[in-house]
Amino acid sequence: MTNDQSRVLVLGSLNMDLVVPVAAQPSPGDTVLGADVQTFPGGKGANQAAAAALAGGNVSMLGRVGNDGYGDELRAALNSVQVNTNRVLSTVGPSGMAFITVDDNGENMIVVSSGANRKLVPTDLREEDFANVSVLLMQLELPLDTVTHAAALAWDRDITVILNAAPVAPLPPELLSHISILVVNEGEAGSLAGLPVNNVTQAEQASQKLIDQGVDSVIVTLGSAGAYWQSNNNGGLIKPHSVTAIDTTAAGDAFCGALAAELSQGNNLEEGLTFANAAGAITVTKLGAQPSLPTKIEIDSLLLTANSSPHTN
């Protein structure tokens, strides 16, 4: 890989999260009083772009926001962590929003209004968007035909295509055949493979089925059990770090962003997974989505500590 081809391009959603704490979730027809609303920049695409930038990547974001006040805030949040937002396009109408109620037990209910995100269409993609890009990172909060078109464009340019299949949806064969690395959790892996995935053995079976359908490599994140990965000729379990989890929000986004950043710098998949696994572990020790994303210094520090810790057989 040459030094001038090291950019991560994130194609994905940008949402403003509107969070209201409530004592208890309302039942149908009920009205409950909540505490003051809080707003947090979110969306899987924006979260992963921020994660990749904080993890040391040279990151650009491609997406759409509305011409409301939230659009400017969402751009500013990414700019604050050095994500290039020149290709975050503006659309007449509202930005994407997530309406979230969180009760006293920490349980939440979420309604997502895609807003401008659903208006990012294949014709928005330009050849120059893929110049000097080594990794394309995508999710499924955009129209599926846009994601499919972007994967084909990147594949033709020998760009590594990472798809985080969340929220899970059936993937057409033409998309599967253009995915370098598919990242899914247990539920998503099971849904796509048509198999139950509750342990490492089942993750291996689901991964092989997805590889048989055209994907180069599959990563199944297993929460506190670590992550399982499989390519045609290699694979195994990336063991978890021992941390105290207080909020799992954005752990998957941190994992994907850190993986993209590491691969863009010429590291191999297993090295990228080790780095990404540490990023996800740090994220669960902090509250919130983008505020919990770790820096490269924090990730390297955890890995250094883990490597220097004594091991017992």
C-alpha cells in the first residue's frame, strides 16, 4: 500500500439523538413526564467515522444531513475529531433523528426517523470520492441500493470494503460478492446465515456459510466473549479484555472504526482485529456513543498493558 492511498471513506448515516430520561416507559395511550431532553450526535455512520479518526485514521464522511440546525451540529461534531465533512451533503428537510426514552432501569425505546439519510442515492456517489481511499466502511442505515453501488465502485478500484450489516437486512448477491470484510454481531450473523449463533462453534458455522455466499472474511463480535473471525484460509477467536462495562452503546461502532483505521495503515486483518477488539473494550467503560470512543493512545495503552500482564496456564 502506498502512503498516498491511506484514506478511510465512511459512507453512512448521521443522526441527532434526542434522549429523554423517564421513570418508566409509557404503555400505548399513556402520557408520562420526562426529564429535560438531551441531544447527542449519532448515527452509525457518523459514530464509525469518529471512531476511525480518533483511532488514527485519515477519515472522510459521505452522507446527507438536513438544512435544519441539526445538520450543522452533526458536521461540527465530526469536524471536532478531524473527520473531513466536505462530502456531507445538505438536503431540504430534516436531518436524521433518533428519539430515545431511557427509564430508571436503563432500558430504552428508540424510534429512528431517517430524514436526509434516506435521500442519499447512487447518483450522489462520484468517482473522485474514491480517490486515495484504501478502506470503504459502510453500514445499513442508508438505502440498500446506494450501499450496493458503493461496494461495486470500491471493489473495482481494489479498495477494501467493510460492511457492518446493522441494522440487519437481507443482502443481495451482488453486494455479498463485493464485501471484503463483513462485521456482524451474533444476532445479525444468525439472521444472515439462517442459523442460530449463540457460541463460537455456531459463529464458525455461520461465518463459513456467509463466505460460501461470496464474502471474503467474516467477523462475528461476541460481546464479552471477544470476537470470532474467519477467512478462507485462517481464523480464530480474539479473546476479550477484562474490563468493567457500564454502557455498551457504540462498542460495535468503535470496533468497526478502529478496524478500518488500522487496515488503512497497511496492517493485516489479525492485527486490525486485535486493535479493534481493544477499542470496543474501552468504549464499554464509558457512557454515551461518540463521547465514549477511544483515542489511538488509549487503545495502544490497553494493548501494551495486556501484553505486559503475566499469564497463567
